[in-house]
Amino acid sequence: MSDAKFITVQEALKLGTGKVSLRGWVYRERGSAALKFVVLRDGTDIIQCVIKKDVVGDEKFKDADKLQVEASIELHGTLHEDKRAPTGYELRVDDFTVVGWSDQFPITKDQSAEFLLDKRHLWLRSRKMQAILKIRATLFSAFREYFDKEGFLEYHSPIFQATQAEGGSSLFSVKYFESVTYLAQTWQLYAEPAIFAYEKLYTIAPSFRAEKSQTSRHLTEYWHAEMEVAWATFMDIQDYGEGVIKHMVRRVLAEREAELKILGRDPEKLRPVLEKPFPRMTYTEALALLKEKFGMELDWGKDLRTIEEDKLSSLYDTPIIVTEYPTIVKAFYMKQVPGHPEVVQGCDFIAPEGYGEIIGGSARETDLEVLKEKLTEQGEDLAGYDYYFDTRRYGSVPHGGFGLGMERIVSWLCGLDSIKDAIPFPRTPARWTP
Ligand code: ATP
Ligand code: MG
């Protein structure tokens, strides 16, 4: 039967009747002397399959009897509706072939999060990880689709970079032959030079941060979706951020209902994101709100911490946009508000339900002297930034951009407890294998 035409489990469930051939992996199995139930899993869904000794014969049934979880098999049979089966249908098997036998699978029920991370290469097969990674793929596609439609060009920066952009303390240094260089924290300083040629750019690429503390929101390697655009105002940057988040949520709600259900995530919690404009407030207004609603006093000039972000986000069912942060807490490249050098045109998008910052963006400082001053204050050697200063020397224009953490948005939309489940193989200070 090797010339059989295989269909997916999803296609089989849609058909519901007739003779078909399926292939995949044993998700569950149980049996008796004459009857074997196999729940088959493929890349699309699961379906119950019934193998009877009196149909397949004594010899074949011995194989069925030996089947263990995660063995790979090909099955041929007839589809029937069955209300008791996990997905409502079953395949009554006429014949089958074992493609790859499976040893005793190490993952069983109720194992610790750490064990599942040790066995991540196998845990990827779980229904939970399958659902998360499908939603993740949809989010990547939606980010690209949004900016493609807006006339942006996908562009790529180097990962080996000789300078910092987000503060030296979270830089990973790597031996580079006889010298030392760093892993990218952001594409930004290599995207800005290119907007003078292409104007509207985006990327999705890994960023690296040597985050010292273990939190449920930080990875040391994460996928960073960034955009940079010439002639943009600070308001334009916020509008693009709101636009792309709405588009990403819209695509997930339209295409990934089944996966949200597997994760136990109520889609209604995400619906307001599509329907309401995101509240926008300045940092100073945010401090006043924290005081009024929660009696929290934060000294003006201190960055918002997790606790303040979580309190603020608890007031809304959409992301909020906090703008005009104190200059001293933000990166050197953010534009000072004209007439108010103590604050910058930077914006953080804070997700609802305590998922923290999902976007950090800003209008970029165009004044070369201000840039040099800030870098000098941080103790940076200006020589390394000379290529970057050229962006302000030859036809500088107002511009800006943002970075969106893909795993942050995956965590939020999937309702995950830890950002580690938002990426296939997470890297944190304590974990870099398998
Ligand atoms: P945080 O305050 O949460 O550490 P940040 O201010 O350092 O964030 P940015 O430098 O603005 O973050 O980076 C842009 C986006 O990248 C953030 O809004 C966030 O979504 C994501 N991000 C930043 N650091 C990490 C990390 N260590 N792991 C996963 N995502 C991250
Ligand atoms: Mg950070």
C-alpha cells in the first residue's frame, strides 16, 4: 500500500466518512487481547483509530500490541462518526505499517517544568507546545503582512556588532578571532543608516540580552520584531505600534481558535484589543494614576518597574501606551521633547493581564551634539559610533521606530505562565541546553 495517498488528520475529520490513509505518531494507546485503540497525532490534529485482531490478522495484531506512545505509523481504513472519540470520529483500521518503533517515552503525566525543559526536544511534540508554536508562526506572518502592506521593506542588520545600543550591562561579548565584539541587542543602529535609502524598514531577528535576573518575562535570546521609518512623527510610531498589534491579534482570533482552546485561553479576553483604541498617557500622568488608584508613590525620574506596570495594566483590557519618560531612564538615541529636555519622545506599550512591556519605541534624536553628549556621559568611546553619527551629517530627517518582543506577545496572547514556553528552545541565565 506504499502508493497510498495520505491525508492529514484535519482533512480526515472534515471528511468524516470513506476510505483514507493517515500517518503520524501514537499519541495514546490502550488495548485488550483482540482490540487496540490508538489515538493518532499528526501536525494538524488527533484522531482515534481502532485496530481489530479479526480484521488485520494474528501476525499484524502482534505489532499493534507492541505499539508504544510516539511510535510512527501509517494506517489505512474507513472513517466513522463516533461521539465518544476525542475528536468525534474514528478510523476503523484495515491495515497498518509501523514506520518507526518507539522506546518507552520519557515524558508521562505530571512532570515538573524543569524536566520538561530538559526534554524540550521531545516536549515540542505535546499538544500544548504545538498550539503555542502555531500561534507564534501566525504572529510572525501577521507582523510581516502588516508592514508589507504598509509599503515597508524587510531588511537585515548584523548580529555581530561593535557597539552597544541598550546599555552596556546587558551586552554579550564574544571572542572574535583575536578581538572581541558583541551580540546584537537591537538592529536599530544599523537600521537607521538604511532609512536614508529605503525609508520604511522592518525586520524579525534574534536579539541578545545578558539579563542578570531570572524573570518570567526575560530571555537571553529572543526574537525582536523591529521597524524604522523616515519622516515619521512620534505619533506615527505609536500608530504603527497600535496598528500592528491589532493586526496580529486579529489574525490569531481568525485563524487560531482551536489552538487557543487547547491552551484554555478565552478569546473573548482578546476581543477588546480590536474594538478599542489603546489608552495613551504620559509617564507623569501614569505616576498620578498610580497614586490615585493604588496609593503608590513613585519618585519622578525612576523607571516604571514590573509592579507599577502590572498595576497600571490592571486598569485596562487593551495594551496602554506610556509616553514621555524621563530622559535619564531611556536610551541615548531617544529624542528630547522640544523645550523639555528632561523628557524624551519614547513610548512603551504595556500589555494587559500583567504581561509587561511588549513594545519599546521612540522618535530618534537628530541633534548630533546631544547624541555625543549622552554617549560621553555613559562613558562610551565616541570613535566606535562614527558610522552612526554620519546618519546625522548627511541629510538627516526626523525618524523613529520600535522593537516588539515576539515572545512577550506570544506569552500574552496564549496566556502563558512563563516566557520560556513562547519559544522552542529557551535560553535564560540558568538554561542554554538542549
Ligand atoms: P524590559 O524593561 O521589559 O526589560 P526593555 O526596556 O529592556 O524591556 P527594549 O530595549 O525597549 O526593552 O526592547 C524592545 C522590546 O523587546 C521590549 O518591549 C520587549 O518586548 C522585548 N524584550 C526586551 N528585553 C527582552 C528579553 N530579555 N526577553 C524577551 N523580550 C525582551
Ligand atoms: Mg530590559
